[in-house]
Amino acid sequence: MKKLIRQYEPNPPLPPGEGRGEGASRTRFPFPPRSRFPLPLIVLSVALLGCHTDMYDQPRYEALEKSDFFKDGRASRPLVAGTVQYQAPPADDVMHTGKQNGQLATELPVTLTPALLERGHERFNIYCSVCHGRTGTGDGMIVQRGYRQPPTFHSDRLRGAPVGHFFDVMTNGFGAMPSYSLQVPVEDRWAIAAYIRALQLSQYAAVDQIPDDVKQQLKSTQTTDHPDARE
């Protein structure tokens, strides 16, 4: 050790007049001795000092391991209600495809209720009316601003289309219309399809299909607008 220390002891200062200028003096240090350890070994030692097993041995539960944290003693938690398998094959029933035996459904696979129509009305106004208009005539706001106009729901072709057609178009898209399967859940798509049928009926309903109280309102409106109107 003493020998190694002596190797690093500075040489005595240079006498005046030597060095960089008149009267300058400086201390001379010898080059350090060559290390006794090879450079790769030193690098490996430093790398090993930086290694930790914290990530490998991090505190965690193994699958089906016992846990004192939860009341049921299980570390693996039950699946949340409604969880579906990632990339699971889609269901092929009429509820999820709009088709039955390969053909578009002609009837709703859900019960038709006022609540269903009200839900469909609400969802239609949010997602559909911007293109199709509030009454389904295809005069929505973005159409008025230059977007491609969709066909009216009140054409003979679409009034005669099965109800599964509207569900299928919402699910898979059609023409310029993209799929809305990510924005609108399955149940809401059927609610919208039911409401479209209600819109179609509202424009082509026969007089004998109108409730009596609505008939009286229509007669009152006609009399108010046209005083000369008579039955």
C-alpha cells in the first residue's frame, strides 16, 4: 500500500524559469499505474452492483393464492358482471346479428313497450338525427352542410324492409354510413329500430289505426286552421 501511495506522490515543483513562463512553476504528476484488473471485469462488477431483483420478487399474489385482504380469502377476484372474453367470437343469435336462419329478422327479438320506444327515440335523436333528421327524411344538419344525404325512411323500399335490416346497418354499416356497433349497444340498436318503425307508421298510418283521442285532436286542429272545414 505504501508503495502504491508513493507512486501517486507529486514530483517537486520545477525550478523558476522552467515551464510555461518566467518564474512559472507547476507540479508534475506521473501517469497512474496500469490497473491490475482487466476492464471487462470492472464493467461487469459495476453492472452487477446495479442489478436488483425488486421487479422479479415484487410483492404480488399468484393465481388462486390465499389472501387475508379480502373477506372471502381469495386473491383471485371474481369477474365483473358483463365481462366478455377478449376477441371472443360474436354471438350468432338473432339478438346480436339481426338475422334468423340467415335471413333478416322480421320481428323484434325484444318486447315492444313504451319504454323501449322512448329509449329508441332518445338514442335516435343523439346518433341518427344528425344525418337522417328528426323525422327520418334524410335532412339532418350535417347533410344540410354538405354530407351525403341518406335515403328517407319513408320510401316504399325501406317501409317494406324487415326490422332486422335497420339493426344490421347500425351494426355493420352500409354505403357511406359507418358501423355504430361501438357507440350503440345491442339493446339500444333494437330500440332505435323499433322507433324507426314508429316514425314510418306516423307518416303512413291509416285513420282507423289512430286512437280516438288523437282523432279528436286532429279534428280540432283542422277546424282551427280551416274554419270552413266540415266533416
